Amino acid sequence: MGAIGAYIKPYRMRIALGLIIKFLGTLMDLIIPWLLAYIVDTLMPTRNVPLILKAGGLMAFCSVIAFTFNVKANRMAAATTRDITKKLRYDLFEHILFLPADKRDSFSASSLISRLSTDTYNVHQLVERSQRVGIRAPLLMLGGMLFTFQLEPHLATVLLLLVPLLSLVIWHITRKGIPLYANVTEKIDDLVRVVRESSIGIRVIKALSKTDWEVSRFEKVNQQVRQAETSAGLMISLIAPAMTFLLNTGFMLVILLGAFRINAGQTQPGKIMAFLSYFTIILNAVLSIRKIFILWSTGGASAQRINKVMGTPVGMPLCEPDHVDNGLHISCESISFSYNKALNDLENISFALKRGETLGIIGPTGGGKTTLISLCMRFYDVDDGRIRIDGEDLRSIPLHQLRLRFGAVFQNDVLLADTIYENISFLRDIPRKDVEKAARTAQIADFIESLPQGYDTRLDIRGSNLSGGQKQRLLIARALAANPEILVLDDAQSALDYRTDAALRKAIGQEYANTTMVIVSQRISAIWGADHILLLEEGRLVDSGTHQELVERCNDYRKIVRVQMGGATL
């Protein structure tokens, strides 16, 4: 169970108490057949009715105690497991949020969703059923065998011979089953990924009439899940018929030998009745143990997947302080970076910004623009070179302090199903006057104030009741609301018309004059007024300078201007 055991440990006393109660209730179940044999073989021949009634009352009392104690223990197991799973799910979610970006990428979003939902549920089932059946079933089996040896040692030998065979079957099939269930969870990851992509892109799918294709894609991955589950299920399902065959064979032998012994006067009918009751108890106990082993297969595979995430270090290491008094707000010094650590996605990129200046980054898709700002916010660490903020090496600044300096709008950012105010404040308790200032600057205030509930208007999931331009302006307001030192806009103006875009840039320059800006865009009009412009292509710096400088000396930049602006140089 690995790290999962750490979540069980704080509840060990409560679990122990529940197991004691379960033990006592199970013990009452085991006494009942013995009392039956005593009544039939010892009391009934005496015709002592009061004594028979007392023994019968004792059986009823044992039944009530067994029922009450088992119900109580089951409720305690459910409550304990609920608390364990709640804590586990919370910590796993928190751990995922703090994972470095490269670690999250290695797991994939769909796999992390699956581990947070399906795998925690499997662990929940394992922990709860282990408490409810984990002690009861073995105790019924072992206790039943002990009572049968006391009642009929000769017949009990049949059971003794079956135990090694049953154990071998369970061990072999379970050993084969766990890897198969691990494969099932991997296939479920793929299923979650397809569902996630389809639900997010449903409008595009319908617009391009690709619904049938998407259904076939889902059917393919669904078929893979079915095949994996079938393989695992077939292996585990062998336990039931194998155990049933062995136990029914034993049951038949017990009845046959019991009949011979009664006929020979070597035993009594009451003992045979009790023996058969114990045999039935043992049979049910073994079947319950089989279910536990199935849960260990699924829950054990899920626990391993959760442990793998929980065992992955969070955060990013801090290096020793390395301050350089360069008078710059942000500087990149010949940085290079690779996602796969084989071929560089960025190579030898440098730029320098003073406080309040603006950097524009432009280039074709896949040129490394988003990667560059991800490095500046330390979602990833550079492989070579250095990034500094106020002269401090980025890697020497604690992450929570670093991120507080930024306000950012990324591609495909999300909006909460909450009020407009909460979407701009984004759980930061930003004063309403600052939220309203940010909204005015982002050119969205007039729209918000025209709504009946204004800033208290609730948005639909992912802001589906807003237009594309409204979403982007709302996200820009969110980035501005905390008055950041550095504002990052990653293709955040693509849905804005040119007039609104120009008014937005002018308002930011007036209201947030000391904010350093990094603008990533495909549009020349969004970055032409920047103090510095980088033209990136395939992770390489083609050229850098002001708009006018690049128009004069960079042929690639002139081509972009010619295509977008019809030859105008702005």
C-alpha cells in the first residue's frame, strides 16, 4: 500500500475497535451451530423443555448480538473509510497542483484525473471491504474449522486437505490478476482523455460535422477498455469456479462420510447438522475471501498508481542567491531549453527589459513563444543560460513569491462558474475598487455594468454565456486586478477588434505605467508599439529590436507586416 498506509495509520485505534466489535459479532455466529448440536444431541433426548428453551433463547441472544455488532462494525468501517478517502483525495489533488509542469506532463492530465477519481474509489473499496470482511471471513473460516475438529475430527480432515489447494488457487490467480488490472487503469486513462477532449471541443466537432468520427474514436478506446477488463475479469473469475468445485467436492464427501458414520453409530445427527452448518459458513467465508483478493487486485493496482504520484517531489529546487545589479527588471541571458532533453525547443535566446517596458514576441506557430514565457514564470527550468528578475536568478526566488509578481493570461484560460467579481478576483480577496479598475482598463466595465446584477452576475461553466472577446477582456481584468509587476498576455487579444485592442493597450499604459509587459501575439498590431520585439522561429531568435528597426533590416519581419498590414509600417 505504500504511502496509502500513512492515511490509515491515524485511524488505527478506531479500526482496531471496529475489528474487535466485528470479532465478537463473528464469534457469536460461530457459537450458534455448536448450540444447535448441543440441543439436538444432548438436551432433546432428556425432554427437558425449560432447558431446551433456555438454550434456544441463548441462540436467539447470540443472533441478536451478532447482528448488532456486525452492523455497528460495518458502520464504523464506512465512516473510517470515508474520512481516509476524503483526506487521501484532498492531498492527492493538492499534490497534483504543486507538481512541477514537467512532472504533470509525464503523467498526462487524463491519467491524473483517473487517479483522482477511479483509483481513489478503488482504494476506498479496498479499505472498507477489508475492514468489513477482512477479519470476519478468515475468522469464520478458521473458527469454523476449529469447531468442526471438536465436533467431528474425521470429517474435519476433509476440510484440512482442501485448505492448501484453495490457497494455491487464490495465490496463483491473484498474482496474475494484479498486472492485468494495472493495464485496465491505463486504458481508462485513455478513455478519460478522449472524453475530456470531446467534451471540450464539442462545438468544433459539431461545426465540422465530425460527430460520427468522434463516436468511432470513442468506440475504439472503449473497446480497448472492454478487452482489458475482460482479460482481467476472466483471470480473476477463475477463482470462483475453482473454489466452488473444491468446496462442493468437500461438501459431498462430508455428507457421504457423515451418513456412513451415523449409520455405523459413530456420531450423532446433531453433530452432522452442526458440521454442515459450519461447512456452509466456511464456504461463504472462502467466497468472501475471494472477493477480498479481487479487491486487492484492483485496489492494489490503484494504490500503486496513487503512490507513484504522491511519491513524485513537488515544487522546484532553489539555488543559491546570485544577485547582479544590472538595473533591469527582466533579463534572459542566452537561455536554451528542451522538453524531451534531446532537441532544443529554444536555443540561445536573450533579451533585457527595464521596469515599465514592453516586450513583444511574434513568430509562427510552434516557434517557442509560449515556451519562453513559461520559462520566465518558472513553470520549467532552463537547461542553459539564466533568467533574472531585478537582478536575482529566477531559480533562487521562492515560487510563491515569484508568481505573486506576475499577472498572466494564457491561451485557453478558464473561467469559473461563479460571479464576475469572483472570476476577476479569483479567490484572492481583491478589493472591489481594484476589480472595477481592472475591468475598466480591460474595456469590459461597460458590459458588466449593463448587466442586471453587474459584478454579481454568475457565469456559466467555462464562461459559455460570454463571447470570445468578452472572455478575453475578463481574463485580462483578472490578470490586472492584483496590480502585478509583470503582465504576461499570451495571445490574449486575438478575439478583440483593432479599436478595442488599441484602447486596451492605451489604458494599460496609463493605469499600470510601472508594469512590465510581455505580449505574445500573431498580430503585428498588438506588439508594434513594444519597446523590444523578438521574432522567433523554430525556437531560434531570428532578430530583435523595435518595430521600425525590424522593418528596416529583417526580411522575415517585413513579410509579416506586408501580409497583415498591406505594406503599412505603422
